Amino acid sequence: MKLIWRSPRISSSASDVGGDKSYAEHIPVLRDAFIDALFTDPDGYYVDCTFGRGGHSRELLAKLSENGRLLAIDRDPEAIAEGERLAEEDGRFSIVHADFARLGEALDEKGWHQVTGVGFDLGVSSPQVDNAERGFSFQKNGPLDMRMDSSSGQPLSQMLERVSERELADIIYRFGDERYSRRIAKSILNAKHEGKLNSTSDLENACFHATPKQARHGGAHPATRTFQALRIWVNEEMDQIDVGVNAAMEHLKPGGRLAVISFHSGEDRRIRDLIEAQVHPCKCPPQMPMCVCGKIPSMRWLQKKPVRPSDAEVAINPRSRSSLMRIAERISEAEGRKLAGYSGGSL
């Protein structure tokens, strides 16, 4: 499938963007921390792999010089429409309609073989959650869809037609950390077979009644983890992360930064492990005194522990509560050779 590019048509200066609030109100999570982690050079070339409604992108553009450039990627048609408007306003910005697993392809087509920074803000955006027709939320009744790109792929309703109870329970457990995954999977498929699973409200009801009474109150809604897991499954988000983050690290120049915001412990572990595999690539047994496999580190942690939102941010934007950000930096081959030679080493 060919990449669909949305290129700028009107050139502008950096001052044209910083104070623009004409776009739909959306609070980007960890905004200042994300920009501080990613931004190192006003003349740099940056990539926002999850444009959303452009909150992070606009903050980056406000810091870039006339020579700086920003490429955004998103698979949501509504996000692309917002990005097209920004591309018309600012000549330093362009956007491509694709999932971020195609990051490497997008950068190669653009001729950006090395970039200054790449950022990801994983998961679903507030505008997607708030639009009932997208089917992401159990708080608003809508169709069983959950596709990030509503113009392609299969909606949840179709995917549930071909999944077994065991497979569905595994999906809910792996992607949602849901302890009652087997009960919930059985309830969902029973409702489907009885013709009682036609909307997000029906799905929420199946989750709620499958959860033991003592676990229905006092914490997150009983459907929260299942809705999250099904969204990750429908959009193949874990596979996307593997391909996209590896492509990002490969295309960073020495000193270039990677910043990834996640909202799910499984996502965070995946990000951690992908980066750690480049920070400590040695495959030698820990008991060996020195490395003999010859693998050279290409990344280093800027902060091993993930960055979390402040209490003040959570108060303003409750949806930021579960967010975690990992930050790493590309190192030169020469520096990697200096760091090589140690066996073992893992988070």
C-alpha cells in the first residue's frame, strides 16, 4: 500500500504557530516533559509518530527554527484532517496517513536517513474516546468498532465472529491484565451467540455481569481492562510498537532522542525491553567475565525509571493518570564500542 502524503502548501515562520489555539481543545499528556525529552536542536528534524490532534506537534513547532522540520504520522482519518490544516499553516510540517509501523518506509521516502528525535504517544486519544461512533468507550453507546483507522481493517464486531472463547480470554488477559478474563470472554461470546451483543453498551453489560459482585465497585469500572485489551487486539498495537520503535531507533542520529508515552503496563514493558535490547545487546551468559558475542550498544537510557505525570497534571487531566514515558538516546558507534565488552545487564 502506497503512503499517502499531506504536504505543506503555505510557508510560515516559527512565530505563526506557537500561540495557535484554533484546533479542537485537547490536552496532550506529559506535554512539557515530552518536549523537554525530545527537543535538542532548533534546526533538527523530528517525527511525531502519533499526531492525534497535534498537541505535541504544535509544541515542537513552536521551538523549531526556520530550518527545523517536523514529520507527523497517524492512521486516523480525523487526525489526518487536522494535520492537513496544520500543514497548510506551516511550511516546516508535513503529515502522512499511515500507521507508525511504516515509519521506516516514510523516512526513507522523505530522504530522512537520520533524525534528531522521534516521539510516540501510544493508545487512544481523547477525541477518539469522546466520539461514540468510534466505539472506544463504554461510557457512550456506539458500534462495536474500535479501529484507529476507520477506513481500513475489520471492526471489533467482525473480529469477534472468528475468535474462540479460549483465544478471547487470552487476549483480554494479555492485553488488559484482567484477572477475570475467562469469565468475561465466556460472557461476551454467549451474548454474541444470543444476539445480544450489538453495541458498546452490550459489551459493557457483558463485562459487568461477568465480574464477581465484590469486584464491581471501589475501583476502575469492570469493563475498563477488557475495552483496552480489545482495542489493542483490533489495531494490532503490540506488533505496531515492535516495528515502529525499532525503526525509530535505527533512524536516530547519534545524540538523537526517543521518547515514548504508554498507558498500559504491557505496552511499557514492551517499550522497555525494545530499548534495553539496544542498550545491553550482549547475548553472553551472565557468568562470563567479558562479552564474546561482539554485539555493540546503540542506545543508552537517559532515565531508567519511567517519567510519570505530576499530581497537578493529573488534577487537570485525569486521563494522564496511568501514563508512563521512557526516554533514551542514540549513541555513536565509537561510543558503543567503548561500552561493549560487558556480559549480562538487564532491567
